Amino acid sequence: MGRARTNPAPAPPATTRGRRTHDALLTAGRQIIEEQGWAGFTPEAVTQAAGVSYGTFYTYFASKDDLLRKIVQAAADKMITASRVPDTLHDPYARIVEANRLYLAAAGKAAKVLRMVEHGAYLDDNLRSLLLEIREFYVGRGEEGIRRLQADGLADPDLDPRLTAIALGGMVEQVAVIINELREPLDEEKMVDHLSRLWASAIGLRAPGATGQR
């Protein structure tokens, strides 16, 4: 383990060179977490992987935990950005399909670091808060969509939008775990189709090509 430090959080880098070094440490830290886990995640290992001196670490990060939180935040930001459904897509069912497809793809890219952090979140309230922020984005998006469909008369008005979004979002989240962590060889396009039909059926929205009475 690295030497214990209690430095205050450094100011964001102001120069191009500083930002490059900062980003190189972030990249190296994420790579180490994904490939070696907690045991290999030390300031010494991160600086060595980034090709900078040990002391440089504390120019940009107050501690190992500070770096970890910034790695998680960067992964979350990329995941959320990659998951945004285009505003130009208006068909309700097509939006569900695209939301599920984008989520599975974005979750796959962030899976390793987020899964490692989930274990640490039990003991670290800051990490737990970051994970809740990520989940809240998806729950909020689902809740907003369900409310809109209910207002348009396209979804079951008796459903609680937030609870429904939490439950259905949890279904999609668990499928991402099955694909990325358990590595079950699923056809992702077929899985997206099934998830979308289940989501639509649960809220009372008929999927294209569906038959029979509800």
C-alpha cells in the first residue's frame, strides 16, 4: 500500500501539460483496477503505469480514494453520455428499444470498474452516492418516459411511474451483469428485443407486431 496522506484535494490542473498528466493518471488507475483489482491499485503502481514520478500523484489527487472517486465519476459521465436517446426519436416503442440497446452497450464499457466499485460502496458512502447518481439518471429517465406515456393514454395509469422504472430498470441492469460479468453467450440484439417487449408489456404499451388482447 502507498504511504498514507491526508492532503486537501488539489485544484484542477490549469495547463495543457497538467491536464495530460492528470488524465494519464486517471487512465492508468482505471486500467489497474480493471486488470488487477484492489490489490494492485496503489499510488506507486498508478504513477509507474502513467510514466510519472511517485510525488506527482499528490499534485493531482489527495489520496488513492480521491483518484478512485474521480475514476468512477469519469466512467459514469461517459456511460450516461453514451446512453442518451436522441430527442429526434419520437416513437415510444422505438425509444424503449434504443434506451435498452444504448444502456447495454454503455454498461459493457464501464462494467469492470463499476462492478469493482459496487463492492467498495458497502463501506464507502461517497462511492455509494456516485453509484446512486448513475442509477438515478436511468430511473429518472424511465420515470419521465412512463409519465409521458400515461399522460398520452399509452401506458397503464394505475402504475407508479418511479417504482415501475426502478423495477424494469433493475431487470435491464441485471441482464447487463449476466452479459458482462457472468459472460453468458447471449445474442445482444435478441436480448434487446426481449427486454423491450417485456418493458412495453409491463406498462401496457403494445410492441409492434404484437398480437392478442391485453
